[in-house]
Amino acid sequence: MKPLFVSVGHRVTIADACAYTLHLARDFRQPETTRRADALCRRALKAATL
């Protein structure tokens, strides 16, 4: 399994960051918000190159 790196942010502990990531990444390695953003960007790039 590939590792997923999680880092802390402003007023977020490593335990909270891990918990948030695990909550958002239920079925896939990446959080759903990241997956959706990637899909939207890919769709926009594909449309722009047509």
C-alpha cells in the first residue's frame, strides 16, 4: 500500500489531521475533496484542448 502523507496546519493537531483525512478518504486513498477537484481540473483541461 502506498503511504498517504498528512501534515498539521494552523490550530490542527496531527491526530485531528489524521482523523479528518480518514473520515474524508473512506473508499479511496485520496480525500473525496481532492478527488473531485482533480476530476474537475482534468475535465476542464480536456475541454480546453478540443
